[in-house]
Amino acid sequence: MWIPLSASLTPADVADNQMAPSLIEELPQEVRFVLGDTHYKSGNVRDKCQRTERFLVTSKRGTYPHTDAGVEVRRIFNKLRSLANENFNEHFKAIFDVHGQVPTKGRINTARFALGAVLVYQLALLHRHERRSGVNRGLKSFLRAA
């Protein structure tokens, strides 16, 4: 299980690469790789990664199969990113019952709800990890009981 290290809620019309540099800035120093899809392969994200001594690994445009020198590294990292993102998204939506509309109105209240839920999720994972109690097993019940 991966714990989100940085999060922000933006309107749907804000591009991911606009928010990425500020999120990268908040990452712990130990984070060496930033994994993203093709949209993160923009100058501002690449520059932020270089300035913070991180490696940006993104998918590559063009027809498959790719045959360049970095293809195997990208394949491994993109599989990790995909699994981590998709598993986190589904797990998060199921735990906080937000497969549809969130239970709030307005940008600020929705941000409080979503980012508060991310924080609660992080704390629950940390608690279970420290107690070696299986990070995923029973997490939804654990949070609902709290």
C-alpha cells in the first residue's frame, strides 16, 4: 500500500502539470522518483524535478512497442504507478463512499472533505503499519468504527 505524500484538490479544468510543481516541492527529500502519465512530461514539471534532484518518469508518446533505452525502466515504474494510483483511488472511494457525488457543496467544503479524508487515510495506514496489523485487511471497517 502506498501512502499519498502530497495532495491538493483543484477544479476539473486545472491541468495536472499546473499543480504538480507545488506538490513535488512538498515531497520528502528521500523521494527520488516522480511517476506520472504523459501530461506530466512538461517543461515546468521536468524543471521542478531537476531542481529538487528527482527523476521524472513518464509514459512515452508514440506507437508501441517502444524500443528506446529507457523502455524497460518506464515499463516497471509505470506499472507501479498505475497499480498504486488505481488501487488507491478505488480503495479511497470505497472507504469514504464517494463513487458518485461527494456529500459537500462548494469548493472549500469539498476540499476540506477530500483532503481531510486523505489525511485520515494516511493516519490509519500509518497506525496499522506501526502495529503490523495488515495495512489493507479490514481498513474500511477500521475507519468506519473510528
